[in-house]
Amino acid sequence: MHALAPLGLDLRQMVHICVLIFSHTNGLANDIAAESEQQQQDTGLTADEFMSTLAGDMAALITPENLPMLSALVRSDDFDLDLDELFEFGLQRLLDGLEGWLAARGRRRFGR
């Protein structure tokens, strides 16, 4: 909240921004951890091992005819879901939206 104070926001707005960013961080971390833990309990395999066992089944279900874009992704050798990259992408979109909101708020506030 200290970093937001110079922006002229009220306490409610600062709390909402903090909760929004915390929710993105916490939600992604908890979803991934819970899914990984549950999958490992159910199968006894790590996430990488589990995905390897599904590769053939996924390729059979996700065909170019049924799901062309997803099929291209599944068959691609150069795509790996990087969780840090996913987090950064989502956080940047949140911050971009907040920046736009703050800019519009400033224009209204100062009659621009």
C-alpha cells in the first residue's frame, strides 16, 4: 500500500489493488500446487511423468480436424508451459489494466 499512496487513491482502492494482485499470485500458486499434489497422490507420478504417459492419448484426441490450433500446440516441440512466464504474463496484464484505469482516473480528476 505504501507504493500506491503517492497515486492519490483512497484506502479502499489501495486495498482492492493489493487484494487483486495477491489473488493472482496466490490463485496461480495454489491451483498449480493443488493440482500437482492431487495428481501425484492419484497416480504416484510426478507432473512430468504423468504428462508423458498422457502424450499418446492426447495426440489421438486432439486432432488437426477437431482442434487445429490446440493440435498444433500439442504437436509442437518448442512449447513448454513455463509457470514463471505464465505468472509474469498475467501480472503484467493486471498492471496494464491498472495503469489504464489510473490514467483515465487522472484525466477525469484533472479535467483532461
